[in-house]
Amino acid sequence: MSSTAAPTLFTWEFATDPYPAYAWLREHAPVHRATLPSGVDAWLVTRYEDAKQALADSRLSKNPVHHAEPAHARGKTGIPGERNADLMTHLLNIDPPDHTRLRRLVSKAFTPRRVALFAPRVQELTDQLIDDFAGSGEADLIHDFAFPLPIYAICDLLGVPREDQDDFRDWAGMMIRHGGGPRGGVARSVKKMRGYLAELIHRKRENPGEDLISGLIRASDHGEHLTENEAAAMAFILLFAGFETTINLIGNGMYALLRNPDQKALLQQALERGDSRLLETAVEELLRYDGPVELATWRYATRPLRIGGQDIGQGEPVLVVLAAADRDPDRFADPDRLDLGRRDNQHLGYGHGIHYCLGAPLARLEAQTALATLLTRLPDIRLAQDPADLRWRGGLIMRGLRTLPVCFTPPPGL
């Protein structure tokens, strides 16, 4: 790529492989002002050290009220439909002290112990989904596997009854189409989900269980509880942040393994030996190499500041490009190479600072279970389509494939 002309961003070609463009930006314009597809201007931060600083900088607010644009433009910067559905009071949109209070309450319900107890259910779901397609010798790993697995898992964790989970699957599918569905479909799905969650929270107050929503309702701090609105917004963001990221982590991760058969073989050999250490470092490397979140969610300068030598004005939006930072050669040796055994891997795939992903333990569990089971049960799994013909979903924050066709030898007995 020429060192004089800036690359064109946010086209379909860019979405297929954004990494050469990000390499150019890191070298020539590490904090770069860009006009986004929505028409909003924002600063893109692409170097690792700058990105890490920005993610933890208290002068960069998560609250859209600090956006200097008129109110109608602010509506273009969050999760589609959340504003109209009264779902703004969640951890991605607020700052301390409210963020501190809410995160403390939620983390009481979202404990590593709860996630560990959930491991058998994740394995059961994984096996059920593979059983459904293993006998045919082919599958679309996104539609048949990576999409339903986290939906059903997070529904079970939240306490959504099994008979209602297919409704959630439909709403979630509409939410991630990013314009591929009917006009207004995203907002309608968010509104339906909001209404359902409010009703479910009301039922759980009357009749609590051992699920996460009941835990959210029970959680208190110095006698302070989540309001019903806060609980609905938190359940929504746990669902929203917990399914699309995991779809992309599994999809992008399997795609990277299928494109790097030597690394896939190394992982399969380790799994055959019963050695789980490589599986753990593999998931971290897949997060770094082609992670599910391309850009961190929106931040707004509460006063003038400098990042990477660039002046940023009060009220201007800042987007930290995790995908660029995690391939910075100043931080990672040979960053464009997939190395499942990479040890020094302090990637930013789950963020950094007070907004570090609360659901990271669950995402790790789901990804490790999904990848290990696929590679063990379908050992000769391979791409069934030319990589050049695969399409990536549109959208600013997330990075994920629309489809991932694969083929394999059906396991004996299926």
C-alpha cells in the first residue's frame, strides 16, 4: 500500500481484510480522523500503547451525552434501538460513580464460580448442535453452530425458560443483520426483547431461581438494589454483548484455524494427548489475531486532550481500533502470524481498564469448548468455499463472517 495515499476505510473490500489498512494507519496516521458510514466523524486510535492508554483514560467518557453533535446524531453512535427502548443505563454507556456501583452489583451475580458450574451445560449444547449436522458431512458453522450456541447458553444463564428461547434466537438474528433485514427490524427486535425482559424480571422478583437474572435482582450493595430498568438494561447488554462477540470468536477462530492447517494440527495433537494448555493459549491468540470486536465501543472526550501526539477536542468521539492495536509490531513479535502457543499475549480483545469485559470467563469457556469439540469430533473439517467468496457482516464495532461453509467425514455411527 502506498505510503502517500491514505487507505479507503469501511468498504466491503476493507471488511474482508482490514489489516493492511490498519498497518498503514499505525505507521502514518496512528490517531486518524475518519468519517464513518453513518456520517459521524470520529478519531481512530490504532497503536497498542495509545489504545491501552485511551481505554483507561477517565477523560474519555462512555456516556453519549458528552458527544458534541446534535441529539439526532448521537442516536447513530450506540447499539441500534437501545435508545428508543429505554435500555441506555447499562455498563457500556455510563461512567463512575454509576458504573462502579452497577458493575459491583452485576459482578456479584456474574461470578467465575457461576461460569464454572455452567461448563457441563455448554458442553451439552455444543454436542447437541454438532449431533444435528455431523451426519451430513457438511455445515454452515455460523448458522448451524456459532450462532445458536451462545444464544442458548446466555438464555440458560439468564434464566430464560426453554420454551421462550427460540423467540430470543429470532430477535437476536434480526439484531445482528445490520441492515440485511427489513427496515426498522433491529429496533423492533430490541423493543420486543426489552418488553420480554421486563416481564421476566417481574416474574423472577415473585419467584426467583438460581439464574443470573435472579442473581441480578438479589444483588445489593449497602442496601442498594438494581432498579427494574437497570436490571432490564443489564440483562439486555449481557445478552447483546454475550452472543455476537462469541459468534464471531468461534467463527473467526475456526476460520483462522482452517486457513492455518499447521496450527490446527498442533492443537488437535495437544487435544488428543489430553493437554489443555495449548487450547487456553490458542483462544487468546485467536482473540488477538482476528478477534470478534474490531473497534471498542464509543468514547467521548469530556475536555480537550492529546492521544498519540494528536489534539482531540471536547465532545469528539474516539474509537479504539482493537484489531489494529493487537497487530502492532511494536508490541507483538511477528503480529500477522497465527501462533497458538504465543505466551506474551496481553491482547486488548476484551478491552482494558474499568470497562474490561465482565463476560470474558464465559466467552473463554464457550470458545474453548466449541473449538475443542469441533476439532475432536470432526478431525478432517475443512473449508467448503473459496475464502475470497466469503462475506463479512457489515457494522462498525463487530467483525464476523456471514457464513462459514465446511465439509468433513461424518463420524461413525451418525
